Amino acid sequence: MQASSAVSSILNSKSDLISPQQVDADYGIPERTQAVWRCTNRYGWRDMAIHVGRLIRYKRPDIEAWLESRRGPQK
């Protein structure tokens, strides 16, 4: 029961869940690149992915935190 309530809470926060297409549109990371990174778990993308049936979703805060971690030193 605890696992199903965790899934329900994730799915109920729809505004935070975004599709690979939305990641492409909002952040400029092509869907094909995301698929390769998920498959190989490059940069932890498999760990960030939420699988709902055959659909893939990401939490927007996870993507933004990943982008922030990739920033170089500010000059």
C-alpha cells in the first residue's frame, strides 16, 4: 500500500511532471539525447525518469537541479 500511495502522490503533482517533449521544448535537450542518457544512465537520467506504463516523465525540479549541477564556475 505504501508504494501505491507514493505513486499516487507523484502522479497527483502533475504540474511538476514533464514529458521528454517538454524537456526538449523548455530546456533544449533533444528527446533522442534523453533516450540515450536514460538507456545508459549517463548523468543519472535513468534514476530521474519516472515510468508510468510506457510513458516517461521527469520531475521539473530534478531537471532544474541537474542543470544547475552542470553549470561551470561563474566568473
